[in-house]
Amino acid sequence: MKIVVDEKKYRRLALLGRIALFGSLGILLAGLLLTLFGPQLGLLTPENSSLFFILYLIILLVGFAASRVGFHYGNRYLAPTRPDMVLRENLKGLDRKYALMLFSNPTNYMLIEPGGVTVFVVRNQEGKITYREGKWKRKESLLRFWFGRDEPLGDPTADLTEELRKVNQVLTEKLPTLKIPLRGIIVFSNPKAVLDVEPSPIAVLRAEDLKDYIRGAGKLKELPNSLQRKVREALGAPELPRPEA
């Protein structure tokens, strides 16, 4: 499998993650220092105590909000369990006709296959996760909400639908007369996740099951080489490898 990474885009996203993460820690530290040394510096007096605590509360709320943004970017672009590393590890071993496109346009996580295109949404949340009647839910605890590093589960189906729309738009613009098989897969990478998912039109898999699915039950019928070349060109993937002698 060929892996293609838009390093410029990745570095930009990783930098945003560092700025948000360390910026939020700086804001929270400023709030702590204000509490500890405000009285000694004359910032807290009986006359301005109300204003002081309002300011402290604002700093705390801004710091918390910034930390959630920081964790969002950190989980996706800095952590060892970030989606691109999960896909690299769990798709390793696919043959040379597969190309894993990371951080490239029009979507961050995309696999060019001999039979079409697969787009991924990866989630790393732990705990019980359910999908019923088109709605995703995760059992949350107050402690995890305030102090955990997980980002909210959100709606993986809606996120994947949007990414598929972007890819389909490019394929439609560049290959208007061709019908290219396009699908999405929702991947859960945390081994502590407990999935209770009813059947849905979109495949929902654990990361460790992903390669077996693509090779087996979810294998797409291979397209003619001429069509594969057009798909790769439209999506900026490397050229189709020549058959080995």
C-alpha cells in the first residue's frame, strides 16, 4: 500500500493543535496565579472583590473552552492515537494497488482502492457508545466531561456524510460521465470502547477489523485499470503500479 501525506497541511493542523493546547494551559495558569498572588499584588481588595471574581470566572471559562479546542486538535493531529496513525497501522499490508491519502484534498482520510474510493471517520472515545434510530449516544460521566481528554462523540454519520459529499463533488466535476463506487466507514480505535450499534447503511468497525473487512466482506469489485487510473488522477493519488513481471 502506498501512503501519501500532505505534510504542509498536517504541519499547519499540528501547529494549531499546539497553539490551542498550550494556549489554554497558559490561560488556566494565569487564572491560578491571579488567585494565588492577586491579594499580594493589591489586585484583590474589599472594594473590587466582585470584579476580581468575575474576572477570574471569565478566565476559567475561557481557559476551559480553549482546552476543549486544544484537546480536539491534539487528539486528531498530535497524539499517537490520532486517526492517520490508526489507519496506517491497521491498513498495513494491503497490496500495491491501494493508496492511503492523508490530509489531502478533498478529505483528510481516504483510501483509493482497486474497486473505488473509501472515506474514513475515526473516533477514539472510550466507554459505551450506542447507535439507535439514526442517533449516536455515549454514556458520559461528569468527571470525564470536565477532566477527560476525549472530545465529544458528536455525530459520526453526519461527519462522514459531509466528507463523502466533498469527495463526490470532486469526482463529479472531474469524471462527470463515470459512476465511481464511493463509500464511507466509521472506525472506532479505542479498545475500551463498548459498541452497541444497530445495522446501518454505513459500515461501523473497530480499527483492528478494518483490513479484514476491506479484504473480505467489504471488498469492492475491481475496476478496469483504465478507470482506476482516472480515479487516481482525479484525486491526486500516485499512478497505478505496473504489474510485476
